[in-house]
Amino acid sequence: MGLKESSLQCDLCQKEYTCSSTLNMHKRTHSGEKPFQCSICPRAFTSSDQLTTHKRNHSGEKPFQCSICEKVFGQNAHLSTHKRSHSGYKPFQCSFCQMSFSRSHHLNGHEQIHTGDKTFKCHFCEKVFRRSAELKVHEYSHSGEKLFKCPLFQKAFKSSVTLKVHRRIHTGEKPFQCDFCLKAFTQSSGLTVHKRSHTGENPFQCTLCQKPFSTSQQLTAHNRRHSGEKPFQCSFCQKAFYTSDKLAIHKHSHTGEKPFKCPTCQKAFSQHGSLAVHKRSHSGEKPFQCLSCPKAFTSSGDLTKHKRIHTGEKPFQCSICQKSFTESGKLTVHKCYHSGEKPFKCSICPKAFSRSDSLTEHKRCHNRENPFQKTIQMPILPKGI
């Protein structure tokens, strides 16, 4: 079959083009040539257009705006994809489970869950990834390079995506909103995890005890309870923890730091989550609704504990006598009966207790603050009697 009039053909793959510059750019996919070098980071590109688009990651320029919600983008293609979120159009359908996606690379990543394929291999440690973007971010962990710098805070990041998310701290932008309670998030992953607190979905299950979790991070931390691994150690007292979050919270007990302050009553907290829950005491908000009864709660943790009333679940078991409890705190107190440990010491006398509420009750003996003690009113007798 002959070439179309005015068409140009690639010598290697016979693909046809109408413009010589487009053909030349295509040939670079075979040769690997990338003559357009970024002046800020080591990345290079096959065309000047690709370089122009890439530079917007560094400058923060977003010239393409959505006419519906006024959200802005660095690339016209990203704007086109975003518009599907308004129309609900998802043209890319999975051939295994019929799920649909608005982006082709989301479909590719999803189908690899079915096939188990991980095609992108790290050149340094042989670790494999489902997506090339994940591989690029991972490879920066070997080099230690942080090429994407925040112009406001001088903080640097290993990927443009991480920088983009960081910028929302400065702008206050939270583009991902929950349909149930209207809470908004800076990342779509945060919204996905949050929605599970409403739906009760727990897609990650422990293979040893079948306990379900809403995130893979929670499952990983839980697995350490079976293995006994505590990789995060306090530099002050050498106490070790299952997660880095628990270690960070614990360190505040040494430093006394409470960096999260309530704007309404100025009460300070060592954890951001504790502040968020506290704020609901002012607003009266209880976004975590029990699906079995009308009760609602200010935190997902309280809802989880409450659900065990309906299910009868007691996931915390004593390793000595096999007695089970609905809360980990109750198990900790129970273990003190076996060990004889009394960690709650009176600051006035030598007495110690296995429970904090027992210590509080004991202190009333010193402070004369027993609210349950009746005051006996003696009658006033006439003088001379």
C-alpha cells in the first residue's frame, strides 16, 4: 500500500506523519534522544512543548482553568480529564471487573491488581512498581535528591506531586470534599480513607486474626502486634512503638509540647487529631453515625468502640488468662493485676495504684474533695446548755 500524498514515514516502525518536525520528534522515541534539558532539575525531554509543560511544575504556573469550578491546571490535558469529574464520564473500562475510570493510567494501574503485573523495576534495589511515576519517586529515595522546592517555605520535595500537595498548606485549598459530612481534604487518598468511616468499609484484613482495617498502613501497624516488632524508638527513654505517629505523640510527654491550640478556648493539645475532636465540643458536630442505632459520635474511635456493643466483639485478649476486652486501655489495666504493676503513684504519700481512677479517688483523702461524702449539719445549741 502506497503512502498518502504529502505523508512522511518512520524508517523503523512505518508510522506516518504529515509534518517533518513531528516525524523527527517521533524518531527520538526510538533513539532515546532528549535534547531539551530543564535548567532547574536533571530531567530532559524529546520536545520543547514537553519542557515548557514540565517547567510549570517548578514555577507553579497553571494557565488552564475549569469554566465550571474555576480550578486551574498546568496542562490542558489535565483540564480535559478534570472536566469528566463534573460530567461523570468514565470512558476507560476494566476488562476484568467492569469498573470504569476517567483516566487511562488509572485503568492500567487498576488492571495490574487483577494481573499482579509490576513492570517498572528500580535500577538500584530491584524493587518493582505498577506505575512509572511511583518508580521515579522511589528512585529519588536512593539519590536523596529533592529537586522540587517550595518558593514560600524553602522546603524541598522528591516529586512535583508532593510539592503540589504541600502548596495547599499555604493556600488552604482542600479540593476533595466528602459527600456525607462535607469535610474537605487536601488529597484524594485522604478523602477515600475518610469515606470508609461513614460506610464502614474495611478492605484490608489480617491473615492471622481476620481483623479488618480501613487502610493498608493500619494493617501494617497491626501486623507488628503479632510479630512484636516495634521499630520506632524514643531517643529520651528508649521506649519503642509500632508506628511513627505513636512515637511522635509520646515524645510530647517528654518535651511537654502542645503545638495544637483551639482558637475558641485556647486549650492546647499534643495531637492534631485531639484538637479536631475537641473543636466538635464547641460546634456540637457528631459526624460519625452508628448504622445500627441513632447514636452519633465526635470521633471515629468512639464510634468503633460503640459498635462493639452491637457486635459483641472483644478484640483485645490477655495473653495470660485469655480474658477479652472491648478496649485496649482496659486490657492494659487488667494486665497490671497479673504483673502486680502499679504505675499510678500518689505524689503526696507512698501509695500506688494499677488504675488512674483509683489514684484520683485516693487523692480525695488528701485534698478532702470527696464529692460523695455527705455533710452532717450539727444543731446549734442555746448558750449555757
